[in-house]
Amino acid sequence: MVSRADFLSALETDIKPAFGSNEEVLDSYIGTGIIIWDESVQNVLNAGELCTKTLKSPNCDGIFTMLLEGPPNSGTTALAAHMCKNSGFPFVKICSPDEMVGFTETAKCLAIKKIFDDAYKSELSCLLIDDLEGLMEYTPVGPRFSNAVLQVLRVMLKKNPPKKRKLLTICTTSRASMLEEVGLFPVFRVVTRVNNISTGKQLVHVLLNVNDTFSQDDLGRIEKEVKGKRLWIGIKQLLAICSILGQIERHERARFFLEHLEEKGFIRDDLS
Ligand code: ATP
Ligand code: MG
């Protein structure tokens, strides 16, 4: 005879997410880990923890929607994945345009709905809905987007799960203004801003975390060079530059790094 315990065990072990294993996909989004390069990063993580705690508390149920918004490459996806992993919720699933390449509009809408329906089967679920504008196939040329996908997202993000079910959705975007224009913004209970790196101190903090790339002297030189200039770089871009520094001679690295930042417009002389 099949008991309730069997059902619960099946939920835990047999109901696999439609798009790959949660843990592995989450880890691939988190990458090499989160560097707390400034208290603003800690604040974002704290906001995630607060949302998780709030939803877990006995007097809160239904859906709790959170939005992480920040410029492209600022690390919104990794931060959202980190929050999902740390939520400790038994059911975590990712809804990302990466997993839906080539889907027709209808297939995409059905897939999004299924992700929510699957989440409703667990008492505590967490969904990472990555790159909302990508899911909606938004393009600024035109501009165009899929209204059908927008409507599915709007309905599902507003809808309460069945009784005694709690659902945390952590969404990401680099186009908050677009979400506002299409009327999706009001569905989010908490909106948290993710920033780019903009000071020499923050930059050096990241560089210190990238294993043995620069000497103390180099770090001092970099911080000095950046002082008084306009710095604006996403963590993803910064780590990508750092990943090639290992191929550069040690004594050439600081010069190469600074030239590269300037060449790509990440640091500028003008403060206007
Ligand atoms: P895109 O605009 O392409 O969607 P993104 O803003 O979502 O990019 P991620 O894909 O999250 O950026 O990449 C950020 C990378 O930086 C990840 O590999 C992550 O491990 C690393 N990382 C290190 N520290 C942080 C941090 N404090 N916040 C976010 N990501 C970090
Ligand atoms: Mg992303």
C-alpha cells in the first residue's frame, strides 16, 4: 500500500526538475562563489535571507516575490542562485531563457506554467526566474517582446499557491524600466538593487580574492591609478579580465590590467 510517507519521499527524490538537476544548475550559476566586495553585496544577501525567513515563519504563507535588478554583468544571476541555495527549501527550480532556446511561444508559456505547478507540489518551494526580459524575448529595437509570456509571468507571479504551500520566487532583470513599462513591477514584494563596482577600494577587494594575481605593491598602484577616475565595471566582466591575467608576466600584470580597463571604457578620466 502506498502511504503518505511514500508520496513525500517521491516528491523529495523522484520528481526531478524538467530542466536538469537543481543543485548542479544552481552551482553552475553561482560559479566560483560570491565575493562580498562591499557592504552593498552583504545587504543584497541579507535581503534574500529576510525574504526566506519571512516566508518560513508560521504566520506567512502564499507567494513571496523578490526582484534583483542591476546592470548587465553585475552578478544578479549568481546572487539569486546563491539565495535559492541558501534558502534550504526542499524544492528549488530554475526558470531561465537558457533552458528554453528554440521553444515556440506556446511551449515557453506552458513550460513556465509547469515550473510553477511543480513548485506547488512541495510545501516550501523556491523558484529562480532568471533574466525576465530574456524570457519575454524583449528587444529594444522596435521595441518588441512576447506579450503571451508576459501574461503568463504576471498571472503566475500574482497567483497564490494552493493552501499550506509557500512559494518564494527570486527573479532577476537588467531592464527594470522595461518591467515598469509593461506593468510587471507591482507584482514584486521586494525589489533589491545590485550595483557595479565603482571605487578603487571595491576593485582591490575583488582582486584580493582572486588568488595571488597581484602583489601588494601592484594593488596599491591600481588603487592609486583608479583614484579620481570614473570606474564602472560588473563583477562578471572584472572576473573575466582576471581570468586571463595568469597568462601575463607577473611584472606586466598591473599595467596590462589598467590599460585593459581603460581601453574597454571601464575607467575614464572625466568625472562628468
Ligand atoms: P548577465 O548580465 O549576463 O545576466 P549577471 O549579472 O547575471 O550577468 P552572473 O552570470 O551572475 O552575472 O555572473 C557573475 C559571476 O561573478 C559569477 O560567476 C559569480 O560566481 C561571480 N561573483 C563573484 N562575486 C560575486 C558577487 N558579489 N555577486 C555576484 N556574482 C559574483
Ligand atoms: Mg544573469
